[in-house]
Amino acid sequence: MFCITPRGISGTLKKIAEELNINTKKVHPHSFRHMFAINFLKNNKDVTLLADLLGHANLDTTKIYLRRTEEEQKEIINSINW
């Protein structure tokens, strides 16, 4: 039987990153989870559903995905019709 482990997945991701000349320090299984959460919120504004999908018992844990980058904040402020 083949067993998939977080360490095995991480190692495989690092090997692929090396082959593609991607910084291996930024490639890990959790980065895919983070990318999923960010993309989910861009396409679906339901934070409570995201919390359920990620297995968060507390919405405060999910709120980290609601933070905007400095660039996004500037775009939002600049788009306001003052």
C-alpha cells in the first residue's frame, strides 16, 4: 500500500520547484491551501463556507485570508469617487 504523507508531498513539491527554477523556500503544501483560500474568496464571498472547508472552528482564523495587500488597498482607495 502507498502512503501519502505531508513530508512526502513537501519533498515532491521541492523537487518539482527545483526543476522549474522556483524558490523552494516558498513551495510547501500549506501554500496551496493558502492559494485555494485566496482564490475562493475572490470568486465566492462566503467566509463562513470557507471556514468550514478549511476546518476552522473560529472565523478569526479564517480572517487572515480577508487581508488586502498594500497594492490592493491603494486601488480600492483610489477607486472611491470622493
